[in-house]
Amino acid sequence: MWFALKGMEFKKIAGYFAKANYFWVFVAAVFGLLAYWFRAVRWNLLLEPMGYKISNSNALWTISFGYLMNLTIPRSGELARSTALYGVENVPVEKSFGTIILERVVDLICMMGFLGLTLIFKYDAILSFYQYVTAEKSKTTEPASNAKWFIIVGISVTLGILFFALRKKLKQFPIYQKVINFAKGILHGLTSIFKLKQKGKFILLSLAIWVSYYLAAYLVCFALPETSDFTIADGFFIIVVGTLGMMVPASGGIGAFHLALKFGIMALFLSLGKNPEEGGEVGLSYAFISHTMQLVIMIVMGIISIPMLAKARNSAPKK
């Protein structure tokens, strides 16, 4: 966040908030909430081939709880979501966790679809974005180093060799079988997509989730006069940049999302022949409005999920 705000006058950025039309933020929030529901229904479809039919409401509240946990420790929400579902629906953690990994793969494919659309319609903005980031990176005095990647690969290879060399001895430990069973459960969840009973519905729900994400991102543009003339293609660029920002392991994307949109809208301004510095200010203003909207949804839905999950847990059949 400090890096995103570096060199910016916050008072000037705050001035954009005063003239924003928050009606469009409200409409965008509606689509943000719809994405929660579509994701809950889709998750049910992934669990069904494994013999688990959960209620859509429990799926919704466990997803909401997971997003709330992501605001504390980055990426902790996935495990929290699986654990919460086990408490209310008795679905083994490892199996539901496998379906969550599968969801991330499907979401990545959908995001790549938006990236493809952006490459087709906003190649000039991507080129401007790349050139700007490259120029900024070249200003740093820290030399580039690949040492960390060699260390990671080295450790991974070493652990792999040790595992295969000592696997017979490892079988003597009780925790070994637990780890193997957990891995098998994840694999079972990952392969559930091949046993889907309603493949068409799954595809439609996946599209609905990402159309909702797109509209939640694009409609916020109409809240600011400086971005109200952005085209549908500009919206493709914004959702790709914003998604990349949210993928950074920061709590709720705080800071990373703002920095991504600052550079992203700056690149759009460059491609449109406008002042890039103004684009950076507008980008940060957009990011604060859009991210705050997402943050409010996460917190409100997450807080509501706690009593709802507690109620469902109390009424769930005993394990």
C-alpha cells in the first residue's frame, strides 16, 4: 500500500471520492454477491460425484467464512472453508479441499479467457503496461537474482529423493498413512470434474461467476467521471489487472490490488493518449472504491456466516 501511494497526494485522490456516483458501486456490489451464490451452487456440483449432496446455503456460508479468513492470513480461507463444511455437512476436509483446488484451476482458465479477450481488443494497453512496469523495474538498484529459485528447486528435489529412498521406513509411522490418505482425498476431489452429472450447468455457472466478476469490476468505472467512458474492452483489461493483483498473497489483496489498478489504469490512459500521472491517481481512486466494496461484502457476509454456520453445525447429524 505504501508503494502504491508513494509520490501521490492522498488529498487529491480523496477528491475523486467526493464526486463519485455511488449508485454504480451499489449495482456492482449486487453482481459481487451474485458471484458468491453462483460459486456455492457450482461447488455443490463438484461434490455431488463423490456422493455428497450439500445445501446451497451451507456452501454459501462456508465460502463466505473462507473469504473472511483470507483477510487474516493470506490463502488460509481455502482450508477454513473445507473445515467449516466438514462441521456442517460431514464432507471430509481432504475431499472438499481437492474440489477447491479444482475450482482454482477452472477459475484460472476463465481468467485466461479474459486475458485472451484483452490481448485481442486492448493489446496497446498491455504493451503500455509492460513497458511502464519494465521501466520502473530498471530503476531499482537491486540486482536481479535467481538464487531463490535454485534453492526452492534444490529443496524440492532433495525431499523427493528422500521420500522415495525412505518410503518403506516411513510406512511405520502412523502419520505417514494419514498424509497418504489426505493426498488421496485431494486427488479424489480433483478428479470429480470428470464425473460431473450436469456438465452444462457447471460450465454455465463458471461463466456466470466470471461475468458477475466482470460486471462488478466494470460498473465501478461509471462511478468516476474520468473512467465513465471506458469501453467494454477496457473492462476486460481492468478485470485481468485486478485479478492479478488479488492473486498476490496479501490479506484480501490489500495494497497489491491498489498497485495493480494504479499501473493498469495508468496504462489505459497512456494508450488513450492521456496523462499517465492522472491515470495513476484515477487508478488508485478506482482501486479504493472497488476494493472497499469487495471488503465490505467479505466482512458482512463473513460475519453473518459465523452464526449461520454455528446454527447449521448444531442441527447437523452427529459424526
